[in-house]
Amino acid sequence: MRQKCFIGMPTAVEAFADRSPFAAVFEDDGEVAYFYGLDTRRPNQPIVDAMYVYNVCNMRDRDVARDVDIIWSPDQQRVALLIDGYAHAAFDFGEHRGYCRSNIPSGSTWSPAGHGWDDHAVDFLHPVA
């Protein structure tokens, strides 16, 4: 799923897995941006976790369109948020773990080990030949 977005322009990019019950949403509300992990089997509260991506006022070049990609692993247990090809956040639904470069929040009920970044979270983006 790829969409062109401008930082600070209210935007939501959704990506639903087609072979698992999971979904991911990137949202820039005009002030801050978050990446949400969802489990569609939970109809009353599908959001399992949320991670802070950026604060609009701290971003440069807001007049430049950005490529926002949400990419699923082949087994659809992991998903990554890329902005202009750079991974900013990821969810591993099998391990109940979120990863983000900001490490905000530092932990959650769903991801008690925290949200600290680990390059292995997105190793599916670069499969070994």
C-alpha cells in the first residue's frame, strides 16, 4: 500500500492483511503522526497498540510530497511503515511487539517489552537470496 502524503496534512493510510486478521493505519492528524496496529477479531476495540512517529512542527520540507508505504511480511504477521523508503515503525503481531524509531511510548499493555527499534523487525523487507 503506497500513498503520497504531505506532512501536516490530515491523512490516514490503511492496510488490511488479506490472509490474517490484522491491519495497520498510519495517521497524520495535522499535529502529530501515529502508527496503529489492529486486530479485526476485536470488534469493540480493534486497536492493539499505537506508536508515535513524528511531531509535525519538528519536520522540515512539509511542502514536499512523501511516499508512505505500509508493507506486510509474506506471512502477514509483521507489518512496517516506510516514509520515503525508510522504516519508521513496525508491528510483529505474532510476538505482540511494536518497534518505532522514537520509542514512544516506551511500553504498552500489548507490547510490554517496549517499542525500542530493532532492525530485525523489518528484515522481511530485504529477504536473503
